[in-house]
Amino acid sequence: MKWPSLGAIASVAYKEFLHIYRDRRVLLLLLILPPIFTLLFGHAFEASEVTAVGSLLVNRDNTPLTQQFIDIVSKNKTFQWWKESPDIKSESDLLGHGVQAALVVPAGWSDSLTNGDPKPLLLYLDGSDTNTATALEGSIQQSLGDFQLKERDSMIETLPEEVFELGKKLPVQVRKQFVSMMTLWTVDGKILYNPKSRFIDYVVPGIIGLILQLLTVTLMACTIARERESGTLYQLMVTSLQRGEIVIGKILPYLTVSICLVVVIMALSWWHFKVGFYQPPVLALICLLFLLCSLGLGLLISTFSRTQTQAIQFSVFFLLPVFVLSGAFAPLEQLPQAIRYVSELFPLTHFCRAFRLVNMYHAGPRFYIVDLVVLLAGALITFIGAAFLLKRIEQ
Amino acid sequence: MTEPVIVLNHLSKSFGAVNAVQDLSFTIAPGTIFGFLGANGAGKTTTMRMLCGLVNPASGKAAIASYDVWKDRHLARTKFGYVAQRFSLYRDLTVLENFRFFGGACRVPGTQLEERIGRLLGLTDLEKERDTAAGSLSGGTRQLLALGCALVHDPPLLFLDEPTSGLDPVHRQQIWNLLYDLSHQGKTIFVTTHYMDEAERCTEVGFIESGRLLAKASPRSLKSTFRARLLEIDIEPLMPALVRLRNLPDVLGVSLRSGSLRIYAPDPEKLMANWRKSWPFPDLHLLGERWVEPDMEDVFTAYSQGYDSVLKRSTS
């Protein structure tokens, strides 16, 4: 086997480039989709907290104290309240009211608070979306806590002098403990690695990876399948081209296009979302390895698909789990341990992890070298696999 | 005698239970226009693909210019051009781009490429269409382009798989004129075809049936393998006569040619003598009779239908 010739590779690459250039629909897709996806996904994942959830508020306890609580709850941005008359009977029919939660203040609630036997508030939650339900309950709990704190402060202010006199007779240690119990214990949180706490900074590698994975795998998967479908593969094989030359020549134009796409997406994230990029050469290396891995995967799919339709179907079957399990948009830690092993098989997982380690953690190479090695190994395995399968087509 | 360009030595290939090609052995001398004839599925394309190194022979060997067609296929491929049965150039590329691509892929040196493409554009009469996408060319011009691309590395041998099927007579003639020119330049041409008139144009013809080679000789000597003279009769009404005669025990087959019937029979003289004595079909009118020279179609029919008794089984 001779060394691949540059001239032969250039012929294949130029031909492949003409295919992309002549197929106006694909060209349009390549030019328009990445920026649109970036804007769409960027804004979609911008705010990660739940706001303005339509909710029902039924107050059956019309007293000034309750009104104070209602005032606090009304300021809670999590909810968009619809006040209903206290006579309503169907407060648990969330679907019928078109809301996701209903808060009911039972009759005699404020009296029960002052009588030393506090009644609970009633909260109906739409549990179909587990994340929202817990967020809503937590939010109500917090408003209630605020209300309770305020009530406690005003109660302390209005305590009769005798209580303080009595207090002074207590041992110092007990008094200190009592004071400590009366103040709110706090956590002094310092947020590292993402000081602005912006989700967009986290999700940018996910967006880059997702778009590139989608385009590279599907486009690449079609290249050899298309030649097989149109019969040109035989014509290609009776030339003096070696398999290596065909594979490299086919990869090059798609690699060039993908690199342009990475630049476009990064520029847009920087300009529109003010996402910063740390150590660009390292990020470029991560992107390159990821692209090679994805293109190799597409090529592999291409070599065992008989038609372009099959190639697209295989690509979709491969890409579906990748999108959900790769940790592109949510931390892998949310997944059970067993599933996480599956995630490790996807190039997108390693790409996102390495990209975040560099760009958010500003981590040193020893933290992400494993991911780079995995991506490189993936690229090599898929290329060799594709060349091997291409050899099988000959027989 | 010069070295043969193609040597087949007990070449065989089967796909599952189907024996596509069985034990083919023959040689083709340089400068030959070899016509490979056979029905669909007879093994023509499989043989050609094995020779092109696209299919791995199950057993036996073949060589092109003394390179093994499988083991040394990369070297063998520098010696031939291949025009597939289906149009298989890049439809979205222009004529010129197709030429350039195949030139680069066949490692034609850049300094020679433009000059050679210019010559091939002239040869295939595609000068005016150089910037047209290959997909928008008509069937005939597409085939000319495919032929041109197969010649881009100036190979001494050309494989053509049914190059004229589905073409109009004008383009068929054009393709054949081109093949004659190439043959005149000393190139060897290996062509499969269904058309018997095209078989007559070859300098040598091979018949393949169910993967076996039945005969291989020049068209003239193949015709001389016809043992008996061939009986042709004019009869009316034509179609009922064809069906009735075909079913006679002394007749192997009947074929219709320009309004007359050709009778393939082991002993046509005796048959005709009997008919002169007493014509057995009162409702059919025998209008005339003559003895004719068999053409390639008659020879092919006899070989492919296994009418052994009308063939001399010695030559070939």
C-alpha cells in the first residue's frame, strides 16, 4: 500500500465540496440553521428558574393578618395569581381552571395561628411535571417562612416588659442559646466556576456540540450511501484511488465547513450572549477532535447503509439517545450511575465535559486529558472501521 | 502471437446457491473488440465486475496485462477503463468537472490533464456541453461522457457494460464509430450487449449462458458452426403459423424475421420435402421458401436455446 497522494485527495475533496456547493438546500441549511439554533437554544435555556406560573388563590379567611400574608405571597414572582371567591368548590380542578397550582387559605387560619394551634395552608399541585411541582411548593414554603419571621419580629417588639425582666434571670448560656434560636441561621455561599450564575455559560458547549453532531453525522452519513445509491461507488473504485484517499478526501470538505460553523456559533454566543472563551487554542483542539470523531461516526454509518434513507435513519437512531443522555443541557449527575456508563460512549459527552472544564473551571490539562484521549480514540476507531467496511463493499 | 491482454483461468463466482459464473477460461488478444453476449442474468456483468476487481472471484484466476485482477487490482486498474451499465458519473458536476475529477482520481499528471481533456472533449463531441451538468445531458451524450471519463488515463483496455442499451440508433452508431476509432488505435475493447447487430460488429464474440461459456469465436466462424442451411418460409396468416409450427415434433424453434419465418430443425431438407409432398395445414398458405445464411441472432438463439442438433459442436 502506497502513501496517499495529495493530488488524489484534493480531487476527491474538491468533488465533495462541489456536491455540497451544488446542493442548494443543504447549503442553505448549513448557513441558516446554526445561527438560528444558537439563538433559539441560547434563549430557551437562558432562564432556568420557574416564573409566572398561573395559580389560583382562594382566601376563606378574610382578616387583616391573612391579608398581610396574601400581600407577601402576591409579591412572589414564581406565581401569577388568579384570585377566586371563597365560595368556590372546585379549587382542586386545576385543569378546568387552566392553572398549575391552587392555594387555599382555610377559614379561621389567622385565628389558629394566634391560638397556638396553626392550621396548614392547602396547596394543590400539578404533579405531571415533577420539577415544577417541587419548585412551586418550595416557593410557597419560603413565602410562608417570610411571613412567619415578620410575625415573630412584631411579636417580640410587642412583648411586655415582664418577659424581659424574667429573661434576665435565666442563666447566660440559656439566654445566648435563646437569642441564637431567634435569629435565622444562614449559609455564606460562594459560587465558583460560574460566578454570574448564568445557565447560558454552561449550555454553550451543549449548543455547539448538538448542532455539529446533528449536521456532521447526518451529512457525512449520506456521502458514501449516495455514491452507492447512484452507482458511482463502483466507478470510484475502478479508479486508482485508494480507500484512505477516498476517506480523507471525503472528510476534508465537511471538516472545513464544520470548523466554519464552530466559529459562527462561538462568535454569535460571544456577541449576543456575552459568553467568554478561555484558552481558545485548547478549545479549538477539543472542537477539532470532537469533529473528527463525529465525522468518523457519520462515515461509519455511511459505509454500512445501502441507501441515503437508511443512512439518515441510522443517524437519527444514534443521535436520539445522544441528545438526552450526553449531558449537553443538563448535568450528567442527574442520571443514574448505570446510565452514565452509556453516556460515556457518546463523543458529545466528552466534548461537553472537556469544553466546560476549560472554559468554566479554567482547569489544567490533567483534568480533561482523558476526554481528549477518548475523542481521539473514537476518531481513530471510526475511521479505521469505515476503511475496513469500505473494503468489505469491494467483495 | 502477442501476449493476451485478458486471461481467464477457471474463473467462478456464486452468490448463495446461484452459480453466477462457472469455470470460465479464455483469453483475449490485444486490439480485439470482444462482444460478450448472453441473456439477462447469464453472468456477463459478474464476469466483468470480477475482471474489474469489484467482485472477489470465488475460485480460479484472471489477469489483465499480467496483473491479477484481485490481488493486484490497484495495478490492473491503471490498464483499463470501465463504463458501467447504469450511468454512474456525478450528475451534479459539469462535463468538465467530471473529466477533471476522474483525471485526478486516475492520477493523470496535472501537466497532461488539460490537454488530454481537450482531446477527449473533441473525441466525444462534448465541446459545446463542457459546462453542462452531467445530469441534464441526454442519454446518448451521457454515455459518450462516461466513455470519455473511462479513457481519461489512456488505458489500453476498455470495459463497457451494455453501453448502448436504451439509446437511439444515431447515438448507437456514434458510440460504435468511437469504439472502432479506439480499436484502430490499438485499444482492446470488451463489451457486453443484447443487440445481435452489435455482435456482428465485434471481431470476436463469446456466448455465455447460466454462467458457462458456450462458444467463443469470430462472428464469421460462429455462423459457420451452423450445421444445416437455414430454412426461411413465407406463410399466411403469420402468427397462427408461428405457433403451430413451433409445436411440431421435427421443429426445434421458429423465429420471425422481417415478415418471414425461420425454422430451426435438425433436418430441414427432409422437413421441406415432406411438406412439398403433402402440406399438413389446410388453413395456412405457404407462399414461398428459400435457404438463407444464418446471422448472429440465429446463432445466438441456437446456442442459448440449446438447439445442439443444428450446431456443429467441434469448433470454438
